[in-house]
Amino acid sequence: MGTVKNLMKNRHPYIFIAPAIIILTVFSIIPIVVALFISFTDLNLKGLADWSNISFIGLENYASLLSDEVFHRSIFNTFFYVIFGVPLVIFFSLSIALLLNYGSSLLFKIFRGVYYMPSITNIIAVAVVWGYLYNTEYGLINYLLSLVHVDKIPWLGEPTIAKISLIILAVWKGIGINMIIFLAALQGIPKMYYEAAEIDGANRFQRLFYITIPLLRFAIFFVTVTTLIGWLQFFEEPFIMTKGGPLDGTISMSLFIYKNGFQFSEFGYAAAGSFVLFIFIIIVTLLQFKLRKSDTDY
Amino acid sequence: MNNKKSKIKLRIEKIVVSIVLVLGGLLVSIPFIWMITSSFKPESEILQVPPTLFPQNPTLENYINLFSNMNFGLYLRNTVIIVLLSFLGLLFNAMAGYAFAKYDFKGKNKLFILILATMMIPAQVTMIPVYLILNELGLTNTMTGIILPGLAAAFGIFLFRQFMATIPDDLIEAARLDGANEFYIFFKLIVPVCKPIFAVQGILTFIGSWNSFLWPLIIANDERLYTLSVGLSLLKGQYANNFALQMAGAAFMVVPIIIIFAFFQKYIVEGFTMSGMK
């Protein structure tokens, strides 16, 4: 009786968190359990219509993944995207943030907006515009290249070139948000550090490598982790631009999961694929934290 | 003498930095510029080689076609509905953030960690089960099904909590002593104080829901529920070679966001500084 009374008296925080907690439970936490469960079943359209058609098949989905050529391809492509994309995003967003931090006049404010713009732009619109830029016959890029006598490049028509084209697009789109994070961090560095260094006669590069970069350590760590997780889930660019082609040359793990789930309706198989991706993400993230721990903090 | 020299050096450095920034900025803007100029070209001009930078015979035909040939009016309406309803989610996140910042209750820490943990779950893992759950609830192919799963976001709750933790407890206690009830305190006292964080979250919510694509695509089976993104991807498939129409569709989606962003840019940058990203 007492506890009920207590609960009534302290009900307010629970009322405040209820909507968010219910939604997160139903659409985030329960789904994890459901996904794990269906990854051990052969759930497909037939099973969706009538649950008695679903049977428990143990690790069969995972075994099939091991021998699925397309899945291997998707893993290879995903790592290709990550290995080239993540360093490029970090390099460009940090460099641009350093340049933008140089001044505070209107020009710098305007260009901060310009560099941020791609990251808030709708991905479909981006794909439509870049699809036109990349077009072999009528695209602007091939036209500009023809002015310097470079032959037409099939930007989206050859597996490796298509992967590179998608990376260029995704880097262009990925700079903005990370640049803002770096910029916020740069503005948090006390000016006196630089003044002291200047008195000691440190030149610009010494100041960059001995003051700025070490003090940005947390921001760099944060950006690296989030960008890595994001690129491991690389999806929309190949989905819209190339549909994973040509010859599965651009298919990513996420796209593999989507295709199996929503195009072939092999929900069980797709769920198994999604857990493999989840495990990759967990491993990479833990590795990052481990590497950071061995790092001294300031 | 030495001072003067270094001043000149600084001056030159600043000019070089500005030039690099402007050139890089132009390079980054090419897709936008090309999109907008091409959207005013007639269909014949767009396939011209060499291409024209500015349309020779500017026309609004492409924009008109978006509404006459395609159903962009309907897509726009659906997108606006989604944007408006997603602001409900902003309220849910703020409420949860407030409870975690300013109340002591049983299970508080465990629940908060649980919420943060949901940030780690990749969308691909939950995509299929969420679809199956909505299917069981009979919510596939409905507006509710499109909006509901996105209404609570762990990152939003986290940011609200961070901000609200800085509000002095005395302020809330004083209101309580005056006999104000808890909901009155939240809506009349806390929400006004939290305007800056609402501004940031509001803009991000707007951009996110305006751009939402994958979930509407999965849930909506018939055109009645398509959003602008889904409509635009449909257009890309149906009018694969009509680049002028495609550019008009893209511009129609992108320009409103750029305008909103230009107005609220300041808040977005401040928002990241506020979250203590140092």
C-alpha cells in the first residue's frame, strides 16, 4: 500500500519520461530481441502471412551468409568505403575548420555556411544532382575533363570507379557536420596558450602540432568514432545512385540487408546479416575506445 | 621594425587563407549552382554540348511540370504533415530530458543508460523488426506508422538533459512553494528558459523530417503517403533522361532547407558549443 502511495506522489518524473521510454522500448529495444530471434528462423512473406509457416532453422542463415558471394562482396565494399572515406572526411573537415577559425569576419561566417550546406541537403536531391554531374554523356565533370583532353570516364559504370565516385559524393556531404564539431572545439581553446607559445617562439606548425591537435583530441576521437560507425552503415548513396551495381560493385552491407529484407522479403536472412554488421560495429567501436584508453588525457 | 614585418606577414597569411576558403567553397557549391541554373533550362538546352552555364532561354516550365506531371503538391503536403508531427517528438524528448535532469526517482540511472545504449543500435538491425511490429499493429501504409518510430531520439534527450541540468534548482523550488504544479512548472517556466536548445533541436528536427526518405519508402505502399524525397526518387526513375525536371525537383527540396539554415545558422553552431563538445 505504502509503495503505491509513494509512486503516486512521485509520479511526475515517470509521466515525463513515459512517452519517450515507451517509443524507444517498442521501436529500439524490443526490435533488437526480435531481430536476434528471427535471424534463427526462415521468416519470409509466407511466414508473415501465417506464423505457422515460420520454422526455427538454427544457424542456417549465418552459414548461408558465409558462403554467399554477394555478402562477401558487400563486406569488401564496405571496408573499401570506410578505409578511404573516413580519413578523407576527417582530413577535410579538420582542415576546413582550421581555415575557418582563422578569422571572424563576414566572409568566414558565410563560408562556414557554404561548407555546411551539403550535410543538410536531402540525400535524394544530392543523388539526383550528382547523377547528372556524373553522367557519362551529358555530365558537367566529363565535359570539363574533355576541355583538357581526358576521355569520357564512366563514373558510375565500372565497379571500382563507381565506388570512388560514391566516396567523393559522401565525403562532400560528410564534411559539414564534423567541421562544425571541430570548429566548436577550436573556439574552446583558450587564446593564452597560443600567446604563451608565441612568446616562446613557436612557429605556426609547432603551434598546430603541439597545441591545437593535442587539445582537439576529444573532438577527433568523437568524430572518428561517429564517422566510422556512419560509414560502416553506408547505405543511401549506393542505394539511390547505383542500386548496388554495376555487378554488385557498390553494394554495401547495409544495402545487402535492405535488399534481402525489403526486396526479396527474406526477413530471417536479412536479420542475420544485420547482426553480422552489428558485431562489426561493436568490434570497431570497442577497438577505438581501447586505443583511446592507452592515450594519456589532458 | 620586426613588429611591422610580422604584421605584414599576418596580413598576407590571412589573404591566402581567404582565397583558399573561397576557392574551396566554390568547388563545394558547384552541385548547388549547377542544380539551380539547370532547373531553369528547357529540356532541349540541358542536353546541349557544350553545356551553357546560365540558361539561354530561362523557363519555369520544369517547376510547373513538377505539379502538373508529377504529384508534387501531394508530396509537399505529406512532408509538411510529417514535419509538424515530428515536433511532437521534440516535446517528448524535452520532457524526458527534464525528468532526467531535475528529478530523483527510482531506476533513473539505469533508464538513462538504457536510453543512451539505444544510440548504438544500427538502423539496419531494427529496420526489419520495426516493420514487422508496425505490420502487426496494422500501421503499415499509414501516416502514424511513418512518424511514430522516430518520435523519441536518445541524442535529443541527452542534449535536453545537459542543458536543463544547468537550470538552478532554486528556481523550480520557488515555483513549487508558490503552489505551481509540476506540469505548469515545465511548460511555463522550463520551456521558456530552454529556448536556445529548443531552437537548435527544432531546426535539426525540421531538417531531419523534411529530408526523411527510407522510412516513408518502406512504410508507404501507395502514392497517397509519399513524401517529397520518395517522390523525387520516383521522378529520377520515371524521367531518367529529363535532367531539367530532375534538377527542378531537387531544387524544390533543397532551397527551403538552405533558406531556413541561412536564418538559423548561428543557433546550430551554438548548439554544438552548448553540448560541451570540446
